[in-house]
Amino acid sequence: MRSTLWIRDARVYLCCAVAAAWVAPADAGAPVDSPPLPPLSFAAPFGDNMVLQMAPAKAAVYGFLGAGGTAVTVTVTRDGKVVATVKAALNTTAQPFGDDYGVRPNNTYNPWNEPLATWKALLPPITADPTPEASGYTVTATCTGCVGDTRTVAIHNVVVGDVWYCSGQSNMWLPVAHTYSRNKTVAAIQGGKYTNIRLMAGSSGTNPSYPTASKSSAGAWNPAGYGGVNGSNPWLTATQAIATGASSGPSGGTYPLFAMGATCWYFAQRLSELGVSHPIGIANTAIGGQRIEEYMPNSSVTQCTYRFGSDGATGIDAEPTREWDSVLYAKQVVPFLDMTVKGWTWYQGENNMGAVKGSVTAGVGYACLQRALVQGWRAAWSKEPGTTSPMAPFGIVTLASSGSEGGPNMGAMRQAQTASYGVLPGPAGSGMENTFFAQAYDLDDEWGGPGWAHLACHHENEGKPCSAPPTHQPCLVLNCCPVGGHGYNASTCNASFAKLCSPACAAAADTPQYMGGIHPRCKKQVGDRLGVAAFNTVYGGAGAATGPTLSGCAVDAGKASLTIEFNTTLLAGDTLTLNSAKPFSKVPGWWINATEHDQHETAAGGTLLYVQTDTADWCMEAMLLPGDFNASTRQPYLNKSYCPTWAGGKGVSGPTMNTTRTPDETEWIGFDSGWTMLNFTKSSASSITVDLSPLNGKLPTAVRYAWGGVDCCDMTDPLLYVTHGCVAECPIMSTSALPANPFEAKIVDGKCACVPPQVC
């Protein structure tokens, strides 16, 4: 078989050509043997202590059929009594073979590239367990005709409730160990809380395993080991998840709970705190450094154009199938497709920041891909009627400001993460109904945000360039804290400053960072917001699911002010609350190398509300003109840009502008220039009034708030990240402590006009 070695993001993939319809490639030659059958077993998502989806859905249980097997009967018992007996269907489960799963098959576990024999049973709907301490069910699969020693397999202590599947990239992967709240959670569990939560403990980066074999040892299979009691990601109760291990260590502690994805866990924790008392099961399959296309089948990916940009010839990318497309759909998603779930949560986007953010109405870029992911997962999981709902709830987390990966226009990315609607759920017919989301733009690391590096330079060298890359908090850079490989050094940290550093040192000692600020450690706030949104969207809560959301604006009659209104329906009884804007400052940004210190600046503080006064400056997302892109290197020639019609412009035939970069290289100059920050005050429970007097009589032509990478902390405070941290301090909030949703809109005839499909 021909193979290609792909290397990307420090990972190595073995890529092989694949034909459709379960057939091995023509040039592969005939298999040495027919594929043997693995022992009778449950599939990867199943194990002792798990949660099955409750009524009205039918929970599905499934696995692999043993050699010689002709039928499988599944029996559910509890306290010695038979609750249900179901004859399983054979060979109906999803398996990753064929053209829909990337450039190469993910069949290293099965060199014959053929589906394995499987069984699947749909249990009758079972009411949720009234208490998490109730005795569990036993689910037994018995094979008729199976040869060998394994003819019956069972999972024990199974409860019935809601199952949530979490996925995404590294900020969904980030384990509980790297979060400030982890030991408070342990103490709460020890005190009897969260007993209704069960989790697949273990790193989400582990691939859900299939039975594995090789042609050289035909017939010798290793059984699937993932969710089982001895698997890599076993199902555990919350109590079991802290029964072994320790609360501290080089990587933040060794409790099994601490390996669980933090956002996924804190989401379930918040649901429990809000009153969801029946069992909640969570599974997480997120892997760092991934693109959204990797979690989608090719049939979903190819619904969207302009996924990468212009090819330099036509201005429209040829949209080839990339080596990464659909790979993780095959590895991480497909093993769960037959599992009945309540819904999904998704936190991803960093690795798509360098690509087009786009528009869902135009079928362009990430906005299109986000909807395609939601629709594709819903369709795949609900293929079996009566199992997962075809409109099951879907939760999304937007990017923290530290998550740009150097890509431009983070404001457009957050808009794209809502499929261009600016808020979720989307309207009827949008494909984004019954979705919910959590904003994270104001949730960078509490003790070391993206703009803190100047403090280290100031304290270390009286404002001169730092002599080492700023990879930790100031107190660590100055060797004031004897933690994390650092030690106290009197030459860089005098005694008085060391005393001041004690809060920062305590935070660093308690919770280690992972790869710096790109992985904020305040994931409890992320999970809290996501849980609140789910509770008020899915579980019948009456509170607000999101923060203040733009509904319109108008220039006042005297033209001295602009009134911005927020959607009162979405506020759901909340009112606006304004935090004092921190002093505006520009601080050193990226570290380049030992001789090129802090070459870029980033803005911090201020009101985050800006206006433009020239319609020619405005564009939601500028694109390069055809011909201004190097097709071989896939890098732009910085020359001319235009504003597409889907971004609120006039397209290729409209105005163009010279394309250069801002000093921090994160925004295009041209269509994104001319913004002036203005002050505002609260004018009612759901509106603010913006002072236009600094415009000297000019009228605003566009307005934006919290658009792009933002930092709401006071970078003029020399004790920031020394005696105190900073998180969730942006100016416009709600009384439920939810931040205003970022927005950008044109102002036409004195009123806001949003780019469709957003309405304002």
C-alpha cells in the first residue's frame, strides 16, 4: 500500500489512499487473511459506573461481535430483577471507513480496511434515577454461537440521566489540574456535592480505541480499552475520581478528576449547582492544535467555500481535501456516534484563526463550518430514530483574547463562532436553533494575561527590555517565587518586592500553567457561563442565557450622543451594570527573540467602544484581491484588499485599499482603520449613551464594542499580577455577571445596521 508521511503541529500521521464502500485500495493487494473477529465486547464509550441517556430517548448500547457469533441478546437488570431484554441488531454501528473520513483511512487498528462485526441494542426508555446513590443497573450482552471463552460481557453500576459529549481543541482539553478552582472542587466532593456527576476520567487526547490486530498475528486481538474499568478513560463517579491520587504535584495533582477536561467538568458542575439533580455523564475527546474540519466528515466540510483564502488566480480557493480533514471525526467522534446523548459542548477555533472567518449566509469560512458541524453532528447522532434528538442542544465557547494564534480579526472569529448571528440560539430555520454559548473574551488568565509582560520589564530593568522571554507572571520572571523551576534570587527580586509577590507566588504554586497564557487557568468561569446558558436554554431555567446583546442604536436628535439599546428579551429580567473602564494604555506585546525585544504593542483598558466616521473605512472582514496571493507558499502579497458583499461591502468591483498591518500585526489597516474610542454612561436598564463630542461634529458611520483581542485590565497598575489578578472586568456586564456580546455594525441614516444574518 502506498503511504505518505504527513507532519503537522509536532504530530506524525500515516496517510493511506482509501476507496469507498468498505473496499481495500486496488494497489494494496489481496489481504493475507480475512480479518478475524475480536472477542465479544462493549465499544469504547461503555464501562462500569457510566451514565446512559434517560427517557424519553432510547439509550443505545453496542460493541463488537465475537467469532462465530450469530446473535446477541442484551439484558438490563437491577437488584436482581430483569428490567429489559432486547435482541441486538448486527452490523449497524458507524465505523470510520470510506471517502468521508479524510485523505487516508484511520484503520491502523484494522489493516484489512474492512468493518468489524458489531452488535447494537436500543433499550426501552428508562426514567432518570431519582437519586445518584440509587443502586445501578447491570447491562449484560450474551452472544449466541460465539466461540472461545468470552460469550457474555457486562457493565455494572450503570445509572440513567443526561449524557453530554464535549470536544474541541486544547482549551477544551485543558485538564482540571491546570485550573485555579480544582482543589475547591475536591473539597466540595469530599463534602458530599456533585454526587450526580460521572465522568470519563483521563486525557481527552487519548483516541477512543477499537480492538487492534495485525496481519502477522491474525486472530490475536487486543480488546477495546477506553471507558472500561481498566481503560485509559474509565467511567468514574465524582467520589471515585478523587479516591486515589493527590491534590498537588508537578502537573497540578494526580487525582483522576484532574485529568478531565476542565471546561467540560465545570459545565457539569454548574448544572449540578443550579439544580439538575439527576445523573449527568460527561465524555471529552478534545485534542490540542486542531482545526474544526478535523472533527467533521468530508461531506460536511465541503459545504463551505473560502475555508483557506484566495488561491491567487481566481480569488476563490479550489478547496482541496486537506490531509487533516475528517481525521478526528473518524478517531474521536465516530466511536460515540451510536451513543444516545443529551447534547454537545464545543470549544475550538484557535487553529482556524489564520483562515477566513466568513459568513454563514454566503456559505463562506468558519461561520459556515460552525453551522455545518452542528448540523452534521445532529444528523449523524440522530440517525437511529428515538435515540439522540435531531435538534439536541449544542453549546459553544468563543475564544479568549489570548487565543488568536497570531491570526487577524478575532472579532470576526467570535461572530463566526455564532454562525454570524452574534448571539445564540439562532432563529428558526437557521440550523442553529437550540444552541447556547458562553463568551470567554474577558476570561484570559487571572494571574498573567496577554499584556502583563511590561510589568516584568519594569520591575526587572527599570523599563528596559526584558533579558528573557516573558513566559510567566512578573514575580516568576524576577525569581521571587520558588515554584515551577524558579528560585528566589535577591539580585532580581529585593525583599520588599518578594513580600508583595506572595499572592502571585501562591497562585503559581497552587496551579501550574500549561504552555503559557494561551491556556487560561480560569476555566471555572467558562464552565459556569456555559452551564448557566444550558440551564436557562435546555433545563427550563428562567434566567438570562447570555449577556447584553445589541438590538439597535440611534444618533440622538442633537447629534451629540449615540444611544445603544440591548435586547430586553435576552436580558430576561437582568439589567445592565457597568464596570469602571480601566485606564487606556499600550503595552509591549509579543516577544520576538533575545535581540528583538517587544517589537509589538497591544492595547489594554479603555471603554472598548469605538466608532468610525468614514464609510470607506468599514468592513466586517477584508479579503485580498485576486492575484495578490502566492499560490505556492499560500502567503499573501501585502498589496490590495477589498470588502466582500457578505462582509457588508461592495465586493471585488467596489473600493480597494492598500493592505498593510497594524503594529501588532493582528488587524488590517485600510478597511479597519479610523476607529475612535469614546466614553459612555448607563442611560436605562437596557441602554447606554455614548458621548460623541470628541468627534467635533462628525457623525459616526459605524460602531463596535469588544471587537477583537481585548484586555480589560489596568496595565498601568504596577501591582497587577503581583498582589492581585484580573478576570471578567470588561465595562458592559449584566446583573448576572455575564459580559456583553461583542458587536460591530454600520450606522446608516443615524441607526445601526448589522450585517445579515445578524439583526439589529
